[in-house]
Amino acid sequence: MKKSIITVVGKDSVGIIAKVCTYLAESNINILDISQTIVEDYFNMMMIVDANNANKNISNVADELDALGKEIGVQIKIQQEDIFNSMHRI
């Protein structure tokens, strides 16, 4: 299974989760785990997704999530799990 990590950070507003999840469903990317918090007015979400059956490559997904984030006023990043783990080793 090709897992990826998606992070969403920014000012809270209505519909952030719905818009991100709709994009993932349309891209045939399955959500395996999701965690979100709101601290004061700031939204933070982390998702573990399975991109095995995605109908586009990870580079296109990253670009489209970036554009979606700009549209809804948050920053959205996706990284493959192995790269994410390497970058966050202590």
C-alpha cells in the first residue's frame, strides 16, 4: 500500500474538511486515518491516505491540493509516507 500524509493548516472556516475529502474521493484516494484540531481560530488537520488506486500521480495531486488550499484559504501539503518519516526523524 502506498500511503501518503496530507497536512492542512490555516484559519478556520466552514467546509475545509468537506472540500478536501470531496477532492480525495474524486481522485480515488482513500482516507485511512484523520485527525483535526482547532486552536483558537486556527485549523490543523492531518490525514493518512492510501493513494494506491489514485487516478492521477502524486505530483498532480500535490499541485491540485495546493491550488485547492489557496482557493479555501489554507495550506495543503501531501508527502509520501517514507519521505514524511525521513524528514521528521529526530
